[in-house]
Amino acid sequence: MGQKVNPIGLRLQINRTWDSRWFANTKEYGGLLHEDLKIRAFIKKKCAQAGVSRVIIERPHRKCRVTIQTARPGVIIGKKGADIENLRKEVAKLTNSELHLNIVEIRKPEVDAQLVGRKHCAAARTPCRIPPRHEARSSERHAYGRSRHPCQRWRPSWRC
């Protein structure tokens, strides 16, 4: 068995950057890390319908800047910005710092791997509507020549 490498750590200096950008002394580090985890979990749960890709947390001096990268920012903002104010108040309760909340739209969500993975996992949970006696065409054949059911074409067999 080989050693497994975290894909985020593997790509860090190549095509990705850190999700949290801050520095703290040893006394403050644990508390700030737990705050980050609570903020991320809360935002992902609260804004699940908005297609949140990444939550970036920066902590300049005594402030907390949270940037939410999402495919549908209108779902988070709401009518006339009412929902974003509620979200800002609820996230401010989780941290002791002054909070600044930014929402960034992802222009091409089909390129973002996290959003694509969630979409395929959701598709895997829906029941198949194609009859099982479907005869696969030559273009839908598996690499080894066996035919596959058409609804299994994009389903990942792991992590659903």
C-alpha cells in the first residue's frame, strides 16, 4: 500500500493557495483555528443552495475578513441585501473579531472541482428513470468492452 497524499497539500504552491491566511502566536492559534472551522461549517450549512465553493478567511490586525466564493451569489444576498445582513450577524456571533463579509461570484462553476463533485453526488442519489433493459450503444461501452447503464456514465463510484 502506498502513502496517500492530501491533494490540497500537493497543489499548494502550484495552482492553489491557502484557505486561511493569518498568523497567530501559540496562545491564540487554537482558538482562531476553532473559530475558522465553526465559520466554515456554518456557512456551508447555511448557504448549501448557493453552491459555495470556497470560504477564505483572512485575519489582519483584530479583524476577520471572510470571502465566500459561490456560483449563485443572489441566493446569499437575497432581496435588497436582507439575507446577507442576517448572515453577517450570525457569523459575527461565532468570532470575537470585527467581521467583514465579501461574496465573490464564480464565473465558470463547471470548472470548479468541488461544485462538479457535489453535482455528481446529488445525481447519484436520484433514482434512475431509464429502464434497466437498455441496450448500450458502441459509444457508451466501458473501456473493457462491457456495456454500462447510461445513468452510470458520470457517477463516481467513490465518496457519494
